Amino acid sequence: MFKIGFFQFNPEFGKVESNLAKVIYALSGVQTDIVVLPELSFTGYFFKNRDELKSMAEDLKNSSTVESLKAFCREKDFYIVTGFAEKAADRLFNSSLLIGPGGIIHTYRKLHLFNTEKDCFDPGDTPLEVNSVRSIKLGMMICFDWVLPETARILALKGADLLCHPSNLVLTHCQQAMLTRSLENSVFSVTANRYGIESRPHGNLSFTGQSQIVDPKGKLLHRANAAQDELHVIEIDIDEARDKSFTEKNNLFKDRRPGFYGEMVKTGSSI
Ligand code: ACM
């Protein structure tokens, strides 16, 4: 058996050190293999502009936040998936890090930026990749990536058993849609969302909480409250994600007809 979970909380904008301290305190007693944190867990989300983001984003090779998370994973002997504001030379990415006892294993840079994120972040440039963690394979996607079903599909086709999905959701559709992302790919998913309101001089954003864990049959195993801190961990049987059969005569992957799906991978659109 394998343990997965999330920590839902309400990061305070710009308070990187205290957000990190909150996470470390909340996770210090937990027993798990993996815990997923929200998108942009340490900086907060609603940047005024690119310059403001630039002043807070961190280079992964020179980040006290990353060093603390690495040491924490080593001490706890577990893995964290977390949203992170990443600076790479003059580029800025809305990233997700997979960190384990040995350090950073993979960095995924959000491919599908949401709304005003496009004014601040560069679009992701990392391929969708699957990584082994102990007995399972996981893929990372970030928040709005849910709306492009290709994201989850590619990760599943590459062998992911589990989708780790750091989020800062402001719309209400995603939690329900992720039941379908799990069902159509026969994978577990953990959506770790934040809650609370970010009040900034340029506007307010309200986040929807309700972080959740879904099984490969699209069954909701747990959904958190809309506005409370919550750490939730469950045990899963990963073999459930490796059975892609749907009926006696249907298999989610073998039934695919890629020869008819050309439009999906063409650049641009016919409409
Ligand atoms: C989102 O992608 N943060 C909605």
C-alpha cells in the first residue's frame, strides 16, 4: 500500500518564510509517502505585474525555500509536490516541484497559463514527464491544466498512476471535472487547492478550497471543506490504476484510435 495526501491552506501573499513555516509545522507529524501542496504555495498568487513576481520568484539552484523543503523531505523520508514561483535567468515560470529525500527530482513548468498569469509568467517549456516514486509513477499538472484534457491524457499514456495537481482554483468547475480526468485515464488524482481571499490593490481573488482525492474509477475518496486548513492522507492500492479495462471488451488505452485524432496535435485550430 502507498500513502498519498494533500495539505490545503491559505498562503499569505508575499510572506514566503511564514508560509513555509506553516507548511513545515502542519506536516511535521504526518506519515505519508507523498503530500501535495497548492500552486504557488509560498509566494501567493495574485501578482500585480511581472516585476512584482520577479522580486519574489526564486532560482531553484539558489533558493532557501527549496533547501528547507529538501532537508524536510530528507528528515521525514517522504516526497512533496508543490507549486513554486521559479526564476530561471530572465524567465519566470509557474512551476511544480517534485522533491524527495535526495532533492529535486523533477520540475514541471505550467503549460496552460490562466487569465492574468499570462501577464506575469512565461509559458511552460518542459515536456510532460512521469517520475517513479517508490512503487508508483506520478505526473504533475498545475491548476488550469485540468481544462486541457490532453495534459492528463499524456501523463497517463506515459504511465502515470497518480496525477499530482497543485492548484489555486478561482472557478468552480475543476473539482467535478477531475473526477472525469481520473475516470477517463484510470488514474488516481490529488488536487491540492488553496482557500481564502487575496486582497491586492489591483483587485481581489477568492479561492475555492475543496481539495480532493479521486480514484481511477472517478470516485471521490475525499473532498476538503471550502475554507479551512486541512491535511488529509489516505492509503491507496496502486494496482487499481494499472487496470485500464472499462468493460469486458473495452480498454481505455487499447481502444484508442490515434489515426482519427490528428486535429488534436495540429498547431492552431480550424475554427
Ligand atoms: C489557475 O490556473 N490558477 C486557475
